[in-house]
Amino acid sequence: MIAEHLGQYTVTLMCRVLEVSRSGFYKWRGPPPCAAQLRRERVENKVVESFGEFKARYGAPRLALELKAAGLPCSKNFVANIMRLRGIRARNGKGFHYRPASPTMINVEDNLLRRRFRAEGPNQKWVTDIAYIWVNGRWLYLATVMDLYSRTIVGWKLDTSTAEKLAMDALSMAFANRNVQPGLIIHSDRGVQFRTVK
């Protein structure tokens, strides 16, 4: 309670009212974090944020370059150590093998949007994506459907898997929430989850 009201009341007054010693409060609170600890926390948060932003495709070398561009220069070994402690690993690392024999562009339509992101009315152009979110030591996956006219999220689904059902559920919510007419363009990055949606 004292920590929550710092700045509103003096520590001395709050300790007296709550009948606790000032030394006991400061011992419980612990020493303030040093500059190195604060920097590490900032870098660690940025590593996890960037890892999710790039959909778990970037390893330590590329994440180190991203952090440098964001004004947080650090070595790839420092980033690799953070990734190891957090238990995150790029999907396209040494353990990830592409299968060139399998067709990668099955069930893909032409790009009808062609970067024309302006819509004259609702339910004309929707865009979709899947975000990776690190929560309590594991990845959660958020599929969203946005109406470009109002920038409103019209459908979404949060799950522990990136299976096709994730995209299907987000689109099902969007269709349930909106009165859709023929001519609607639904645009995605052509990821496998959206390529399999009929």
C-alpha cells in the first residue's frame, strides 16, 4: 500500500499510520535497480517484442541489427543469451528445414488490393495477420481481421497454436459481426493459415 501511494504521501506518514517501520519498508522494497539492470530489462523486452513482431523468424544476429536500428546497440551473443534464457528460438534456424518439393503457393489468389489501403465504405477491404505474443514463458498467437475503412478489428482469435483453425475462427467472427456483401476483398500475407481458408 505504501509503494502504491508514493508521491501522494510521505513515507514517514504512511509508516506511522500503518504502524510499520521505515527501515522495514525500505528493506522490503529492496535497492533501486542499477543502470545496467535497467538497460538489460529494456533490451530483453525489445528482444521479445521484436521476435514476435517478425513472427519468430529472426535469430540473434538479425535481432541484434534490429535493436541497433532502434537505438539499443548490443552484441548478437548478448541477444542469444536473452533468447536462451527466455526459451525462444527462431523457426528458420539450423533445426528448421524447408521442403522445396512441397508447393508453397497452393490456393493463392492474385493480389487484388495492390497496396490500395483506402476504402470508401465499410466491409469493402479487410486485411488479416497473425501476431506472436510471448506470455508467461510460452507463445500465444493472435489472428486479427481489420476493416480498412474504419481501422476496426472486426474479428479475432487468440490461441496456443497457429493451425488453420486460428484464421478460420477470426474470419468467422468477422463475418458474424458484419453484414458482408459480394465484392469484399480479404487480404493476407498469403501465410499457410489463410491459404487454406475457403
